[in-house]
Amino acid sequence: MQKVRVLIVDDSALVRKVLAAMLESDPGIEVVGTAPDPLIAREKIKALNPDVLTLDVEMPRMDGLTFLENLMRLRPMPVVMVSTLTEKGADVTLRALELGAVDFFTKPAADLANTFMDHAPEICAKVRTAAGARPRERTTVTKVEKPDLSLSKLDVTPRLSADAVLPRAQTPGSRGGQRIICIGASTGGTEAIRVVLEGMPPTAPPIVITQHIPAAFSGPFAARMDTCSAMKVCEARDGQPIQAGHVYIAPGNQHLLVMWDGARHVCRLHDGPPVNRHKPAVDVLFRSMAASVGAATVGCLLTGMGDDGARGLGELKEIGAHTLVQDEASSVVWGMPGAAWKAGAAAEMLPLDQIAARLLALAHTPIPTVAARVGT
């Protein structure tokens, strides 16, 4: 089996040394070279032709974002960003994902020499996934403008099902009289979500989203999406009412559930264990939608590694909800949507640039009655 060939670009000699040791602990990965800045990296890419690049942001002679933008224009290749777990680092990393980076890995804030190696399984998994990803130019869509209102370790975390947070409801049903759209995504999802939200009008039905993302990144990600979408986008808060024209994004360290409080649907945050090794987990969101929104749900799985969300999407389809997934050609990684499609959990599969319009169309179809769903 051919090894994934990696070039490490970082101005810190310590980081280059530790990253190389982390990656080469995986028998399927070979570090073919390192570079202290983008100009040297440019020559080594030509000479070594690596499969994947790991790229720091702050470097001498040329910053990582400028180099990434040039790289994606002249020689597109899979890139995993290595960034700091701070609010500033989050903004820069999200910009890197917009420019075409496949994924990112966050460096520990302190005691790098002693703690970095603990994250070897995570960075190795990201590099292996990136090697099979399809780097692409930024997708552009006709953006719907806002109205002027003057306004833990991947390989060792136990793999639990959504039952660990929310048992499957025995009698799911539609409540509240409105459609709610739910979206799940992982690797490549920050850009896919942008494309979907840019296609939504300010009066669109409410949207709830679980994107696999660190806690320090979810707030900046929601703020960035708010500038992209005509809808009002926010990081979800516990007890927050769910309203049309609004988008609610799961915080990076808590599961997001949608619950019925007797009068309306609200966001509920749950500090339970990781599900499918993720927190937040898409299966948890989808399970809560099946229980509280029922057949009024419109469920969608976008690009991502693994299979989180596939089982939950299947539960939604079973109770009569509309379900769809992103197609393989437009996905950065066709793991989550592919697993759902192969399991028969999705009724439709569409390219990314068609998903917003289809979600809107489905969200405006009549909500089936209980009798219609059971065929009486």
C-alpha cells in the first residue's frame, strides 16, 4: 500500500521535528521533507511532489494564507493547516478553509514539546483523509443579500451511539406547524455550509446545524456565516427559541438538540459524552429532530469524514421526513454523505450548488399528517 507523502511547512524547528515524529508514527505516512517558510516550500513541492502539505500561518517572507491562495490557484493540492487554538487563530483558519485547505489541526497552547505527541492519532487521521480529498477553488453562488434594516483523541474515544445522549423516541410526531431544516457536516463543511446559507433568503425556514469544530472556533464560524447569509446566524444558546429566518450553529463543545417545550421548538445544549467520537455529533441533532419535529424535518448531510449523521438521517427518513445528501463530486470528503446514501438514508443526492434551492423547495411542501404517514 502506497504511503501518503507529506511536506511539513512551519517556521518553528521544534514544531517541524515533533510533527514529523507524529506523522511517521503512522506506517501509512512518510514525511518527505520540511520547509521553514513558503518560498523554500515552493521549491520542495516542485522537487518532491508531496501528496499532502501541512502549513503554518505565521511565517517569515510570506504568510501562510498568501501562500495557500497562490498554491490553490497555481497548483491545487490537499493542505492541512496547523493553527493555534485561539479566537484569532480561528478567524485565520476559517479563512484558510475558504481558500481551499481541506482541514486544520490545532497546536496545544502550552508545553508543546511534551503534549503535542498526544495528538498524533488525530493529525495522522486528518492527513490520511486529506490525501484522498479533492482540493477545489472557492465555490461561488448568487448570494441572497440581507435586507437593509440598518442592523479528544480520534482513535481512542469510545464510539457511542446517539442513545448515550437521547433515547430513540417511540412516538415521534410533528409539532409547531413549521418545517425546520437540519444540516450536518464535518471535513470541508465550513465552506459547504457557506454555500448553502448564501443561497437562503432572509425569510427562510429555521435552520439548525451541527458542524464538527473545536469550541474556540464555533463562535467565530457562526459570526463569519452571519456576514455571508441573508438569514440571522448565531451560535446556539440553551433554551433559545427557534424562529424562521434564523440559523443556529452548535457550540464546539456541546451537543445541539431541538426540543419541544410545550409551546415552541427551542435549542437545547447537552454536555454528554462524544457520540461517534464527536461532540457535537450530527446523529444527536438528527435524533432530536425525529423526536420533536418529526416528519416536518428536512434533513441534509454535507461533506465530512466518517459516518456521523448517517444513522440519524435514516431515522428521519423512516418517519417521513425529507432527506438528502451532497454528491461525491462536489464533496471534499464523501464519508458522511456517502455512508448515508449507501445505507439508503437519503431520498436524494445533489451537487452542493443545488442544495439550498432544494432545501427551500422541500421546506415549503405541506407537512404530512400522522394518518398520512402511517398510510391510513
